[in-house]
Amino acid sequence: MKRQLTKSYRTSWALGGALFLGTTLTLLTTAGAVLATEGSTDERIENALQGDWGQIKLNLRYRFEHVSQDGIKNATGDPIRLRLGYLTPNFAGFQAFAEFEGNTPIFLDDYNSKLNRKTEYAVIADPSKGELNQGWLSFNTIPDTMLKAGRQEIVYDNQRFIGAVAWRQMEQTFDAVTLLNKSIGDFSVNAAYLWNVRTITSQNVNMSSPLLNLKYSWQNIASLTGYGYWLDYNDPDDSGSPSYALSSQTLGLRLNGSPAVADNLKLLYTAEYANQVDYQDNPQDFSADYYHLTGGLLIPNKDSMLTNISAKAAYEVQSEDNGVSFKTPLGTNHGFNGWADMFLTTPADGLRDLYGNLSANIAGVGLNLFFHDFQADTGGSDYGTEFDVMLTKKFGTHYTLQAVYANYNADEYKTNTEKFWLQITMRY
């Protein structure tokens, strides 16, 4: 079916994008007087939060989010999230960290958090919750080796398969034992064994899952990563949802690099392939493939108000086999296939995402633009298109102001959706 845009929706898209860019760029470039702090004040705070007794970690983020989605009530929320942690000094190779994470709306809670039963509204997956976000013990006496046990963040590569989902207020962490070894030159070994996932909705998902990620880097040229992820879900999780169907074995290779090809010019490229099959108690029988190809250029242009200019084109495929699509249930999926989050779970017919990305830093404001064209891997459906834009302004090393806009224009999958975020983050 030929994709068509209604006149009213096309006008809304154009006006919304123009208004977003104009107002938020002005806001970001003039907000320094409000957010910037004296260097001496920052230094006093830093000194107060660390000493021979250890270090206090503080992360506070306030967010305004609005979701407009056809067929359901608009959602609006303003959750504020606190992470407060304590890192002990290193004692005989041992170090411990504990971190509380809590999130709650301040004035606006007209949204479906997935736990508050407000299903008449569009989803904003930031529930009002408090939890132990991290609690781990590490040991680093073995040369070039770090062992860590307990609840922790685990991030591999670009977080496509294993990540923290840090965009949401409540991040994803893992109850696990992990090993990092860098004893062989430019070769690194990341290994883990997971027995529980603490999700972005503060739910527990039990599993018995070994992970292995091996990387070799050629300095200033490329890195080659081989990985294997064996996800063995226990059924059901504590939300009552079946999870056996997510049990899978994924084996893959990833080549990634950004070598300099001329003065003030770098080549950007990624080539990745993975195969995923059913594993353990998964009742389905399938073998699906994943491809991700990216090419682009980066102009650092450091002596100008316009820096780090990059342009990339990419093609990502999550294929389908025997009615089952390739999935990444532990990945930071918000960062892929559009920020409107229409494809956090791969459709049954698979997904092909042809997209382009332009980014730059303009007078200290980061600008990031994406355009996606989505299609089914099988069946020939045109899912839709999406335009995304992000503006980021950092104030010193501790404060970040960010505005984000996502516009998904549906064709044969889901419905037209617009999302807007404005947030400020303080980190110490």
C-alpha cells in the first residue's frame, strides 16, 4: 500500500518540528545564566562528597514529557528521579557500592506508567518507585582484572544487546557476577552470569544467562568484537508475563571504527551480523538474523563554533523466521529504531530500518537529527517513518539541559505518535 500523509498531519509535523527547533535552541543558548555555577562552588561540592572515607554519588534528573498518540488520551508527566550512592575506599583490593534510586511525579501524572493502571492514557514508562538500583562488591587484586558480584550496570558495545536503558528514569540493572580482563594487550574479555534483571518498571525477571563479549582493538583504526549471549528465562516473571519465549542463543560479530582519512576528516563505519536461535525451554523453533551496516564522515573542525559535524547513513535488519522475529530484550532499545519507541519489541514480521543521521555542535549546543524509514522484513508492509531531533547543552561538568522531539508517522503499523521531552540533569 502506498504511504500517504494527511495534509493536517504533515502540517503538524512541520510546525511542531520548526517550533521545537526554534524555541529550544534559544532556550539552550541563553540558559547559561540560570544553570551555570561558579567553579569554586562546584569544587566545594565535589570536595564535600569525597574523601578518605569514600565517595558519595549523586544524580538528580527532572523531566517533563508529553505524548500525543492517535486513538488514546494524551499523556503528560513531570517525574523527578534521584540516585544516591556510596562508594567505599579500596581496601586490600575490595571495593563496595550501594545506590538507591527513586522516581516520582511532582505535579503531572496523567500517563500510563505500566504500573499505575491509568490505561486510558498513552505510556510514559516511568513508574513512581523506589529501589536498590545497585549493590555490588568488587575485587581487583588480580592484574588487569576486575571481578564484581551483585546488582550492577552492565553495558556492552553500543548497548544493542546488553545495556542500562538509562534514558528512562528507572534504569535497567542486573543481579550478576561479572569479569573484565585486559591482560593481553589490546584484547579484552567481558564475561557475566545473570540470575535476575531489575527492569525500568522496577520488576524482577529471573533467568540463568551467561554472557561473553570478546574485543580486539587496532588503535585509531577499528575494533572487532565477537559475542555470545545465552538468555535462559524462567517463567513467569514477577509481573506475571510469560518469558520462556524470549529464551535465545545469539552469536555475532561487530566491526566498528573511525579512522582518520585526511586532515580534519574521519571515516565512520560499522558492520555487524548476528544469528539468533531458540534456546532452552523456548517452545518456538526459529533461526533469525541481524544485520547493521553504517557508513559516514566526521569533521572535528575544532577551531570553530561549528564542531564535530557528522553525517551517517545506515541499514539495520532484524529478520523473521518461522513466525518469530529477532529480538533484543536486554538492550537499550530506545536508542535504536526511533525515539518514539514504536519498535522496542520487534514486530512478528521482522523490521528493516533505513535511516540517516546528522549531528553537530553549534556554539556549545549539541544537535542530533535522525530520519527513519521502517518496513517489515517479510510480507512487504510499510510500517511508517519517523523524524527525531535532540538538543543538548552542558554547563560545566555537572549540569546538562536537554530537549528531545520524536514524530512517528504511521502507515501500516501502530498509530501516529509525537513525543516531547525537556529535562535537566545534575551529576556529582
